Amino acid sequence: MNLELEQKLWNAGKEEKAYSKETWYEIIDSLLDDFHQFVFHDFYRDSQIQLNIENPNCPSFGRWIWTDEKGEFPLSVTWSALIGGDIIGTEESGDIFHVSIVLFLFDTTGNNRLRLKTGESFLSFAFEKQSNHNGHWRSLGWCKDEWGEWENLG
């Protein structure tokens, strides 16, 4: 990720003045470029970005991404995901800007959403700041939808 944009990402919510819409679009695109390199898989990006920047102390964003593969084979899958970012509070370091992706897998032969028998229904990824102050994507694995917010998807 571009170091200047990454620094802005880590400082989001700490500045007195909100970043412009254009700056946020650059940050989001840079994060998605990095995610593309992380997963080595092409995907589409929704042209519409949900952006809340009115309060400079609590910015947030969301944007859908997806694959559009057609498959007639039992192991063909496609996915849809939402990248989101917002301020979260932590005991160790106070408020920080957090970026994550929730990714949903679908069977391309029937468009059924894939879930584990143990209840996990999506894959989770996080863009995390390392000790060298650079961020990178990390897979958090399969997760349960604890609040039921994704139940109607697929």
C-alpha cells in the first residue's frame, strides 16, 4: 500500500479535519489493490462506496467486491465480500481505525451460500498494523454470524 495513504489510514479519526471523499476513495482502492495481491484472485469493485466522513473523529466506509465466475462443476465457487472500515476502541491503544473484509462463498451451480456444519458462514480478513507500522492483510478464517446480520444474504 502507498505509504502516504497508509499513514492517513492509521491516522483516520485523529485529525481535526476530515479527509476528502477523494482521499478516502484512494485509500479504499489502495486497500483493495493490496487485498488483490493477498488473495491472487481477480474481483469486481462496486462503483458505489458507502462513506461517512461528516464527523472527522469517527469516519467509516463500506464497499462491495465480488467475483463473477460461471461454473458447471461441483467444486466451482464464486464469492461476494464487503470491505469496511471504522473506528474501534481498544484497551491497549485507545481508538484505532480498523479495516476488515467479510467474504461469502457461493456454489456457482446453484448459487447456494456455503457454510460450515458448525455454523460458521463467512471468511474474515483484517488489515492490521505491524510493529514496523506497515499494514498487511491477515486471514482470520471462518467466522459465525453472531448477530445474524448476514443471514439473508444468499
